Amino acid sequence: MTGLRTRKLLCYGMMMLLCATGCLSADGEHDEHADHEIPAHKPEHFVEAIEQLSLRSQAVKSPQDNQELSDIVGWLPELAAQTDLPKSDWDRIHELTLQWQMLEEQPEKLAAAIQDHQTELDTLSQRALELDTSNSLGQKVD
Amino acid sequence: MIDAITWGAVLRVAQAASQAAPFILTGFIIAAVFRRWIGPANVRKLFGDGTWRSLPQAWALGMLLPVCSLGVIPVMREMKRAGLTGGTILAFGLTAPLFNPLSVLYGLTLSEPFTIFAFSLCSLVVVTVIGLLFDWVFPTSAQTPEQTQASPYGIKRLTSVLVSMGRDIWSYSTVYILIGLTGLIVLNVVLPKSSFQSYVNGGDPLAPLLMTAVAIPAYATPMLAMSQLGTMFQHGNSVGAAFALLILGAGLNFGIMVWMTVSYGWKRSAVWMTVLLAVVLGLGYGLEKPLYPTDIDAADHSHAFDVYCCPFEYSADNHWTQVQQKLADDIRPEEIIGLLCLAAIAIAGLVVLLIDRRFNLEAWLTTPPTQTAESKSSFDIVLPNWVLGGSAIGGLVAVSVVLCFAYYPSPEECLDEIFIIKGEVLSAARSGDTEHAMYWIPIWEDWNRRLQVGVYLRQLSLSDYHRMKARVVADQLELLEHALEHEQREMREQEEDDHHDHHHDVDPHEEVDYYATRLARAHQRMVRAYLQLNDTQSKPAVKSTDAAETEGS
């Protein structure tokens, strides 16, 4: 069973597999490179994200509005990391994001929670802008 | 097309052979130590043969030993000679290539720790279920243990391990290893360049199945598998596909399948494979929702699997030069050492085979030396074989832990390396040398990950803040890579057809410049964050002293 017959069967099987894959290989001339799709509502930078949160939290009219608002909340830590805000500020933003993500299914509560922290968000946004400007980086990249 | 496929296969096999060399060497060492120092009886004890612990014990030992799916083949053959059951051998053989201290550490910083923990537990479920089933359905899978005489203490005992390694490298172990590498040839033929980027997206019900088809013939070192696992989670790819890649891509190859068939027969092997695939796919689909990351933007493609595809465009030429260049660029020092050691063992093995023709080497190795009263000193302590064997195996584990600190240097050292790489990438990108930039980008990505692991290793934690800073750099690297690919495509199209005007919404080179600038800024922020790691209080951001590098290097 485990002797010569099995080894022969295996050899034939491997040869057939190699031949079959040769026949099955697709035409390689097509280039299937896919581009990154960035959602249209993704803010370009942290300052814009704060502005969008302020505007959108006051105008949640449909499930799509709520979804986009939730998306922006989710992007906040990533966008904040693209500024010079220190760790303590970033941790605060991350903490707020985690709290707000638990309210995703409750649009009114989410909007209210964002509005309650608007002053704090505006302060963080202003600080980010000042730090980036002072570090000669500029917040807005065109 | 034939040229591209042929040279692509040469490149993939050569790359895999060099990556596998240190692990194959380790596998031969472990097999020889099992045979000569630990002995069949103690090997059975080590794996809890005949007890309920055999499968989880095999899993646990597999988690510790640093071998890959090719290097585990000599060990499995030795375990069979020692008389272990098929279920135990296959449990070890499937687990050992998946995890080791280096790869687990790597994985803990890439994915959520809970994910790695869950995958480890699921691998235990996989090997336990199929091992129990195999041993229950085929209770006579264990062979009669080979009787081997132990070598006496002294130089013969040391030489016996080298002799075993030399003989093993010229045995069917190497044949199965070579068969294991043929899977890469199959993938190289079936998958044109970059053709597997969009087939494992999250939410795609076919993703685990397609990944299974690719993972079985694929070869991945434990580190590569863990790296790809992390990339899949960061891109929101299918969790089931990630699990299939880990278990089957890292754990299985054609060589193991052929060895199984020869050792246990095609019926038992078919049963084992069927159950394995059913359990892996079942768990994969089951884990899809619970482990799917919710805090990332799912990408619609990933470059992580380009390494399994043909590396060359079918229309390209100059393959041999590219193969040489790629091998010279990619080979690492530890791989060179591994290859040299294997070559030395192969030469030693040839010498052993020649000696065996004229002289009974085995009899010499097992004959105790003549001992006189003067030659025995009270300070001479004869260590039992099992102490030597245990020390050797334990030493391998300890060395792999220590190697973690070398492989994942301190943050300062990583940042120094990244500084050099950054210069290469940004200057090449801005000057239009896309090939050079694209060569260095994966190296930067690798050091970016090593930076995180280096911190985690030394501080036993990595804050979300630092993780996000590194992730931003990784994202910008990927965007720059795409911009460079876009520029390359445009240049190629322009070369092919100079008569047509090419209108672009965005000038490809402007796009490259844009992302190069963003990358430079992201890198600066990351450097500040990591250099402030030891600060107990956060300080205002430090003024940049080299702002010029963000505008052009």
C-alpha cells in the first residue's frame, strides 16, 4: 500500500497537476491593479473632521447621514495622529471616539454627545492647527 | 510568457529555499537530537504518547520550536520512527510551522492580541479534532519504534548527531522538501503578476475557499504568515481567509501531503485532508464576524499575496538579470548562514555515505570507549543523553527568544535604519526613479513593523497612540506605492504609444510628490512620538529642525 505503487501514483498525479495548471493559467497581460478608493466623505485632515462633526451632528436626517457621521467619528484618531497633537490630547480623542462608537445605533444620542463636546473638540482642533503651523508643517496640504 | 513563468518559478523557489534554510537546518538538528540523544522512548514520553495529553502536548511543543512547514518534515519522519501515532505527528507537524516566539511577538503588535490568542486556540482545536479522529479511525497508525543504540558519551555522542544530520539530508526528507517547493511553481503558473489582490476582501463568501486553494501549495515562513495575517486585518480582508492562510499556507505544503500519503496510504491521507479542510473552513467562516476588525477602513485590495504570484509581467524581458538582482537584494544574513550550514551538512553527509561503504560507522559510533582506571576522574560527570537532548531543544527555544531582541532592535536603532531608508525612498520618488523607490518601500514597511515590536518587546506594551502613528506611516507608504505604480503605468503607456496625447486628471508625478510630502510629515511625527516614549509627561510638539526634508530631500 505504501510502497512502489503509491509512489508511482503520486508521481503521475503530480505530473497531471502540473500539466493541468499550465493549461489553466490565465492570460497574464491584463493588469488588475486596483486603486485605493477613499470615501468621498472622509475629511482630508483633523481640522476639517472637527468642522464636519459640528455640521453633521446638527443635521442627521437619514441613516446614511448617521453612517457618515459614525465614519467620521471612527476616522478621528487616525486624522488626529496626522497632526502634532501630543499623546495626552490624542488619548482624549481616542477615548471620545470609543465612547461615541458605542452610540452608533442611536443617532440622536450620538449627535448630542458630539455637540456636548464641541467646545473641547474646537480647542483640540485649534491646538492642532497651532502646533502644525509652528512646526512649519501646515495642516492643510494641497 | 513562457520565459516570464519559467524565470518567475526560478525566483520564487530560490527565494523560498533561502527563507526556509534556517528553519530546515533547525529541523534537521531537532530530528538528529531526537534520534541520537533523546531516543525513541523519551521522544514518545516527551509527546505524551498513549495519554490524553499527546495532542495538546504536541501542539504546545510545536508552538515553541522554530521550524517551518519544510523544516518540520525531518522531525515528523523521526517522530514516526520513534513510534508515535499519526494523530500526534500530524498535530505537531501542523502547529510547529505556525507559531514560534518571534512570529507570535510579531503578530501581537500587528493584530489585536485577542485575535492571535483566538487563532492559537483555534489551531489547537484543529489539531485536536483531526488528531483524535485520525487516531480513532486508524488506531494502527503508529509503527513499531526503530531500535537505535545510543552512542556512548564523548566525541562519538557529538559526532553521532552530525552523522544523523548528514544521512538525513541525503534521505527522502530532502525529496519531500523539494516536493514542498513545487507548490510555488504551481502558483507561479496559475497566478499572473498581482492577480490575487482583490479576491480575499472582507464579506466575500468565496474568500476563505479561494485562499484555501492558494494556501495549500504556498510556502510561508512563520514570520511571513504572521505579517500577512496582520496586513489582512489592517486592510479589512476576510478573517476566514486569514485563518486559512495561517493554518494551510504556513502549516501545509505538497511535501507534507506526499509524505503523509507515502507513510499512511492515500485513503488515510485523503480522510485527514478532508477533515482538515472541513475544520479549517468551518472555523474560518465561524470566526468571520466575531473577529472582523471594526476600527479600520476596509480596502478593496491588498498587495500581501503578490509574493505567491508570478513576479514578472508576461511582456517583460531581461528576466535573468532581474532574478539575480532580486535574490541579491532580498537575501538576509541568517539565510546565507542557513544555506552555508546546509551545504556543509550535505558535504559531511556525502563523506558519511562514502565512509559507510567501507567502514561500519554505526558500529564505531555505538561502541563504548575503553576506559582505564587513570582515565576516569572524580570530576568527570557523564551527562545522560536526555539531559543533552533536553538542553539542545531547550537551547533552541531559548536562542529563538534571544534572537527576538536582535531581530527587533531598540526603537533608536530602528529609527536610525528608517532614516537611511527614508532618504532612499523620498529622493528616488521625487526624482522619478520609481523602481528604486518601490524597492525600498517594503523594506521601510518591514522596519516600521519592527519598530513597534521592538518597543513592545522591551516595554511589554505599545500604546494605541504609538501604534496609530506607525499605522499612519504605513498607510502613507502604501499610498505612495500606488502613486508610483500609477506613474510607472503612465510612463509605460507613453512609451508604447507616443502619438496619442495622454490627458490626466492628476499629473502622476504630482501625485507622487504629494504623497511623498505627506509620508515625510507622517514619519517626522512618528519619530517624535517614539523618541518621547520614555517621557512620563507629554510635552508640546518639538520644533522641527530639519523641516527642509519635508519639502525635498
